[in-house]
Amino acid sequence: MKKYILPFLAASVLFAACGGDDHQGQKERTAKGPVHCGGVFRMNEVEDFRSLFPLNIIEEVGSHVACQVYEGLVKFNQKDLAIIPCIADKYEFNENATKYTFHIRKGVFFHDDPCFPEGKGREVKAADFKWCFDKLCELSPNNQMFAITFKNRVVGADEYFQSSVDKKLLAGGVSGVKVLDDYTIEINLKQPFSGFMNILATPGCWVYPKEAFDKYKEDMSITCIGTGPFHAKSIKRGEYAILERNEKYWGTDQYGNQLPYLDVLHFTFIKDKKAELLKFRKKELDMIFRIPVEMVHSIMGELKDARSGGADFEMQGTPALRLTYFGFQHLLPPFNNVKVRQAFNYAINRKDIVKYTLQGEGEPAEYGMVPPAFKDYDTTGYAGYRYNPEKAKKLMAEAGFPDGKGFPVLSLEINANGGDRNRSIAEVVTKMLKENLNIEVKIDQMPMGQHIENMETGKSKFFRTGWVADYPDPETFLTLLGSANIPARMEDKSYLNPGRYKSAKFDSLLVAALKEIDSKKRFDLYKQADQTATNDAATMPIYYEEIDRLLQKNVRNFDANAMEYRDMSKVWFEPSDKNKK
């Protein structure tokens, strides 16, 4: 999908200027305290990003790059995913948590860019957030964020969105978002929503300048101007993304050092996981995410040493808020029949898939859509789908397809890249469906962009997909099944709910959960909603993922978390002469 070789001259100049401990062309920085400044952090993504525009970031790769450039009122703590101040240094809310007031830091500037007079970035004001929040609530093919952010939550958001549909924008924008002064903004909710602060940390609520939007429009999918610790130096889709240190960044550490510590972030897009691992071994990458399943055995000894600190690299791992699942198109046969969907779920052995295909890297998804890694989410008593081929055959017969007779030949659509993992899982699943249901399912592998397009427009009946939590609350997974996210026509894109699952019972439970302030009661409602969707076989969950990363030994302050959320502003390199670990 992507080439990864930088043009030789550009790469030579960049790394001569910024690489490693060689800082020719860079301002020498001496840090206070036990940290170190400088260096180029090199990482790879096996998929290309779809877009870097905040309102259109719907996949993980785009977020990994863009969250170093853009910021919002608040952000996640990289260590534990708690909400911490960002561009807003203070905030408060009323007793019933329906009115939020944010106080914006003074002296936060947008990155320098030709979209500004004389190319100098201006100071961020409350009006910038107001403008961005209004854009968030406008209909646009480049806006995929409304449904998972302000829709049905912020006062006036739905009305303003409808006015954009009618092409008669309401004066004043979203009525529930108010600028109180240059550095104060107020957001009013329709009813209490415990996860609203999490929402504000997601890409749809990042701030960007109107000047950039007016100048670059659709080109903002690759042209990034934000306030973050790094600014976009050079980006070539499918080949590289080079982000440089923002010399005017507002953030400082506890020792008084201006952040970020690193000089450059260098992303490549090598689609082959084996090649990626080889570059890591050669110390040409500083980290890799997800060990290739097909190579686990060959490096097992090294991984064991890494866990005990004896290898020349470090290994990080944690249960993840990530789910890989197969989707059904509910509006088209054969998956408009609940018994077919249930039969498919009983026909696969998830434990064997995790044990043998994934070499133990994950947990069988037998509890529904919500990963058990969520703190306080109790899966006790959950009725999921354990492997039961006899029950699967019985359900298929009841659906009118005894021993698979009369069942159409299907295609299982999967996205390319990701090493051999996607293909290997698809092959095992289709083999199990053949053995247990006597049906033919072919594998159709295609580029990610085409795959997403086919899912969203209903062209795929049976498809591989996955979800990474946008924020640490089960609602981020359950909203994928809400009927409010289904468009009126099949050809219109159904981003959040591509399978177009619809259940009045599920919807009512989810709505009740979102209004519930008590966390224990809310999680119980989430569980009931998830159980409802599971009973309906809304999807075919395969496995809950685990985070596994390899880091070079000199990398510091790069905590792993359940969302693989990356904040590179405080990452630094231990100088080689001090790296005695």
C-alpha cells in the first residue's frame, strides 16, 4: 500500500540536521533535571492514514500522527487515560453536570503557516473553539465526528446540524456553545452525560484555525496547522510524515524545560511487518507496535529476555480497549435472518483462533462488543457465543439452509496489510464455516480506503473490521450499534453502524445508560445493552486485543495504555553513554 523510502537527498539533510545525538542545524538545548533534549524518534505504521483533518480522522493511524499536531481543551494522560488540562488550564461544571465552563490559557499560538499574515501563527482564543465546534455540527463529507461527539448531547447541536442539511445555517451557530470572553467558553448539555470530558479529548474537538480551513479546504486531509508540540514539516501520503518540534509550544515540564524534548518525529509506512521488525532490529526504528504473529516463535527467547530486562530492547504489554470483529449487513440476505447470524457465531472456535492463529496474543471475544479491559466492567454471567457446532448446524437448518443447502456463496471482505494477521484469521474462520456449516466463503482482500467505502455504503455483506476506543468508556463501542447512526438510504455512508443493526430495546438501554450519573448503574445498563446486541448476533466478535510494543532501550517516558494513545511531548532519549540498563 505504501512505499517507505524517503527521497535520498531530503532524508540525508533531515537526519544530518536532527538525527540521534547529532544536532547540526538545531539549536542546542540543555535540559534541567534527569531528562535529555534532542533526537529523531522513528516509528512505523503498516496502514496509511485516511485523513489528518480532525473532523475526518476515523482510523488509528491518522490519530497517531495528528494528535502530535492538534490539541483540544483537555487531553488524556498517556499513562492512565485520565482527563488532564490542555489548552484549557482550568474548568468547572455545575451541580448536575450540564454546564461546563473552560478557561483558555493565554499565550497558546497556532503553528506558523502562510495562511496567516506574514506567516506567523496567532494566539488561540475562545472564538476559535466556538468556530470549530460549529463546524463539528455541520453536514460535510469530511465530517465524520458529529455523531460521536455533540449529537444528541449539546444544546442546539442537532438543530444547527439540520440547518446545515437544509443549507440555511442558523445565525450564531450551536446555541449551547457560548463565548463568554476571549479566554472563556461555555458548553451546555441537554442532560447529564458522564463521559463528556472524554468526548472533548477526541479528534473532533481539537482546535484548528479558520484561516487554514479557508485556504486549504479539502487539502487539510494532509495539511496540518494546530497548536501541538510538533508541527508538520513534510508529509507525503503513503511514504512518510515528518513532524518538527514546535519552538513556540506553550507546554513545560516540572523542571521548567520547554516541551517537547524531541526534535523530530519521523513516521514511515512500511506495510510488511517482517520488514518493520528487521528495521527495528537494526535500530532504524525506535519502537514497533504489535509483534507479527507469524514471527512470535522465532523471537520467543528474545521476548522472554525482554520481559526480564535481559534483551537489548524493552517490551510493553497491556490488555487493550480494542476489538476485532466481523460485521454483517443486516438489511440484505442472508444476514437479515437472525438465525444465520447466530449460526455463524456458534460455528467458530475463538479460543483456538487466539491460541493457535494469534499465538496467545489476545482474548477470545465471548462477552460481546465491550472489551473486559474496561475498569469496573463486570462480565460475570454474560451469555456470549462459545463454540458449539451442533447448535450452529441446527440454527442454519431452522433458517432454511440444512447442511448449507441453498446458501449463497459469500465473500468475506478484509483490508490489506497488518502483516499476515488479518488474512490468517480470515482463512481460519472461513475454514470453520465450511467444516461446520458446509458453506463457501471466499476472501476478498483490498486496500483500506476501498474496504471502508464498501462497508459504509452497504456494498459488503460480510466484512472484517475493528474498533479502538476513542475514550475510556464502554459507550464508545456500543454507539457502533445505535440505530440513530443509520442513514435513510443504503448508498449513504453509515460510518458508525455499517452493518445497520437496529433494535429498539438496545437503543433504549443505551440512552438510559448515557443519562445515568451513577457509574455502577450506568455500567449495568451498558452490560444489558451489550447482551441485547449479542442475543441478536449483531456482529461476530473475534478477539479482544492486547497492546504489545517493542522499544529501544534508550526510550524514556513512553507509557503504554489500553487505547494506544500516544503523547510524544514528554518522550526523550537517554544518551548512549548513560544507557546502562
